[in-house]
Amino acid sequence: MTNPRALRGPVEIVGVGLLGTSVALACAAAGLEVLLSDAVASHVRTATGLGAGRRRKPGDAPQLVVVAVPPAHLGEVISQALADNPDAVVTDVGSVKASPLAYVREHSRDDVRRYVGGHPMAGSERSGPLAATATLFEGRPWAVTPHAEADAEATDLVGELATLCGAVPLTLSPEDHDQAVARTSHVPHLMAALVAGRLAVAPEGHLGLSGQGVRDVTRVAAGDPGLYGQIVAGNARAVTGLLAEVRAQLDEMIAAVDKGDAAALDVLLKEGQAGTRAIPGKHGRPQTAQASVYVTVPDEPGNLARLFADAGESGVNIEDVRIDHDPGRPVGVMELIVAADAADQMQTVLESRGWVAHR
């Protein structure tokens, strides 16, 4: 028997920036009719020109509405979408779930069963519809966050949207979702901002010693402060709880460093080391033992392609790649991360082809 609520369209996208337009492109590529709306008319024109869909017209009746607006406006726009589309399921792609749900419960009590939140864990340093791609969500987690009053069919429809976009749907309660992203995204971003802020006031000579480590720690701090401020404010309860835990440990670390208490410092450092091992590895599997092979690469066209071709001749799979640039020479140091028991083989093959490599 055919599921009467299987995703068949039309799908309306409210807010055609990076995420909204990417969802629209994926739906259009799957053959669904896509309706577009945005407070900025030029965004709709751009998204339409990209083949993401057409502007919504009076009388259109979407089966599913996807709200993709800034975090501060999610609750209001979700409630309006429920009111404007009495037969539609409404979801969103916002990074905070509990606060929009609280707004919808207060302002759209009778319709809250048709709302199920969603959060694709994907993005880009670029923004706007021109940055969108139909493959943005391929292989990425997509949190589906049903609440106690949600219709099961609505939950299924949102999960089907995630799958259609190439993502991997994961079901969490709104509260668990917000705790999870506070721990894995929001608090790390705030910590990175504090560390990066110390760099902004550093003497120029100090910054000449910058290496890949400080770049790794501070990379996410380059994100849009206005957007991230909205995200953190919307998840204040979960974020402040974790920040309090970090503050307590920071006090312990200050005391250990000040007193030269190597044992206390060792406990904190080992806890951090254990945390890095807890992060899921490749394809969500447990982490496996890995090692790095460092290769000096002249900063000239074609050298990266040649390195990867030579690495491929080793028969060793490269698990990850990082690159650091020498501040004093026109070369980069490429870090090839491979299985620990294959690192010697990779190094030997690369050296046999003229590369300067070391462990």
C-alpha cells in the first residue's frame, strides 16, 4: 500500500540562501515541484535562475514547507507557515530546536503536530543562493527532531526529505539535539573565538611563529559573528551549562600551571586526549590507529597532483590530509594521514619517487 504522505511535492522553501537553495536544488533534481519565497526578491530570482524552482504564487498548496531563515526568526516564520498552509507539514533547517518549538507551541498550539524540526549538519564559508549546490548534504548527518505532539507521518516526511537530499537522518529529541550541538559545535566555536581574540592583540613578532596547530584551533572563529551570536543566544541554556563546566576546569588548569602541579595538569591533558579519541572516525566508525607522513611540496602548479599520484602507487589509502605553509620558503608541508601499520610503506614509496618525507 502506498504511503499517502510520501514526499511527492510541491515543496516550498522559505528563505533561499545557501541551505534553502541547496535543499531546493536537491528536490528539483529529484523531480519534485519546488516553490520559492524569500523576503529578498533578488534571492528568489537568483535561485530560480539556478533551476531551484519557481516563485510561489497565490493558490499554491505545498505538501511540505522548509523554513530556512536566520535563527532569530525561526519560530515566527514556522508559525506563519503553519497558518498559511493548513494541510502542509512544516520543517526547518535551523541549528537550534527547542526555542523555535517553544514559540510554535505558544503561538500555533493546534498546528504544532504538523511541525517537525530538522538540522542538516552541512554548510559553507560562503552564503547566499549562488553558493548553493544540490550535493551539499551528501553523506552528512541530518537531525530529525520530533516532539511529543508530532504526527508520526510528519516525522517520516521530514526524514524522507533528508534522505532525498543525500543526507543520513538521525532522530533526536529537540532537547537532546540542542545539548549535542552545544557540546560539539557551539561551545567549541566560543572557545575558538576566545583563543583567536588573543591573537588579534598579539605583537606582530609573536604571530610569525603561527603554525598549523593554532590554525586548527581557531579556524571556526572566522565565521559570521552576527549569525553565530543568534545561534548561541537561541541555545543559551545548553551553552551556559557547558560553559560553566569549562570555566570550572579552566580554574583548575590555571591553578595547576601556577603551582607547577604536573600531576593535576596531566589529568586535564589526558581528559582532553580522551575526548579527541571519542570523536567518531571515518564514516562514523570508531577511530582506528593512524600515523602521519609529512611531505615537503614545492608551492608550484601540478605538484599536489603529482604527490597524490605517487601516493596512490603505494597502495595505501589516505585517510585525511592537512597542509601547512612554510613562512620562510615557497613550500608547503603536506601531512598525509594513513593507517598506522601502512605509514612506513607510504614513506618508502614517496622517497623512492624523489619526495622528501618523514614521520
